Amino acid sequence: MVPVMLAAGCRQEELPTPEANYFPLQTGTFWEYQVEEVNYSPFASPVVNNYLLRVEVVDSTRSSLGDYIYILHRFTRPDTNSAWQFLNTWSARRYTGYALVTEGNTTYAKIAFPVYVNRTWNGNLFNSLAEDSYRITQQIPEEELLTGLRVNDVAEVEQENVTSNLTYRDVRKEWYARNVGLVYKFSEVWTYRCGGGTCTGEIENGYSLKQTLTAFGRE
């Protein structure tokens, strides 16, 4: 883990390297996503939640380590006719060859630089959780998202890909496009119903999530 002290009142921002453009950070930048989330529990029907998510870079400050930390405000709304409602605050930074995102109190190494196929690293390098190997599985020259947006030079990051276990499934992937950032997120994390030494393949507990970029820009 990396201890950090913030230097208040500093709005100068770092200039990213070409590789770091997979994770662009600049005050005023925003991303909007369409999200489909399904939650499973043992004694209830699956709960489906469709909503819109907006992430804004609202500020930046220089840390005592010399890098810049960017403050992210996250908002949600049920549809385009509703007002955005504040959800929570995350932060992000580029540090020692990694793109880091702090979600709550936990920091994850989302990408390692430089980006190339089969690059691997510990996604939990900057937190106290057990080691979790992330890998860049492919780079796609051009991709059309389900929302109709076209993005170029996309890196697929596989965070976990357990599909053959009889008791649980854990698939987590994120796609990052050069000069855009996160464009798609996919998760299927659940346990199967088991009893008497047999698992039925029926989902007992967990969730799935699809998060797709709909808009990106700077205000």
C-alpha cells in the first residue's frame, strides 16, 4: 500500500504519456454509461436494475509522492428524463506504471503500462487483499459498443475468468479505449445451489453487471 499526503490548492495537472491515454484523467472530463445490474439471493427472485451512471473528474491535487490524484464524483439516474443524483466519491491516479482507482477505501490497479497482450500484474498490489492476477487478453483496433458508439484501440483486461467450477462462477472484465478510458465493464459473480454433494447449476447468490459507455467528453 502507498501512503499519500495531498498538497492542497494545486490545480496543475500532469501530462499523460501515450500509453497512459488508455486512462485519461483531466478535470472536467466525464463519462456516461448505461448499466444493467441483476442481483441474486437465495429466497427471492432475481432483482433487475437498469440505470444510467455518470462519472465526473471534479478536481485534482498533487500528492506528497509527486503524482496527481483526481477526484471522481459518481451520479446515477433511472432514465434520461430524470435529474442526476449524487452517488459517491472515488479517486483515480496514474502511479509507477499503473492506473489506480480507489473505490471506497480500496485501491485497485486497473491497468499496467505499457499496454500489450498477455501483460499480467497484481490488481491488488496497492491494497491489503489477496493477490489477484489481471491480464490484458487482447487489443482490438476498432469496436462498436452496444450503445452504438465506435471506439478505437481497445484493451481488454481480464480480472478473473472462472467458468468451469461446479460451485461458483467468477468472470470480471473491463475494456479500455485509447483517449477515452473505460468503455465497457462485464461481471458475472455468483455461487450455485448445492446440497448433498451435488450442485444443480441454479444460481443461489451473487450478481451480474453490464456497464456500457454512452457519452464521453470534457466540460
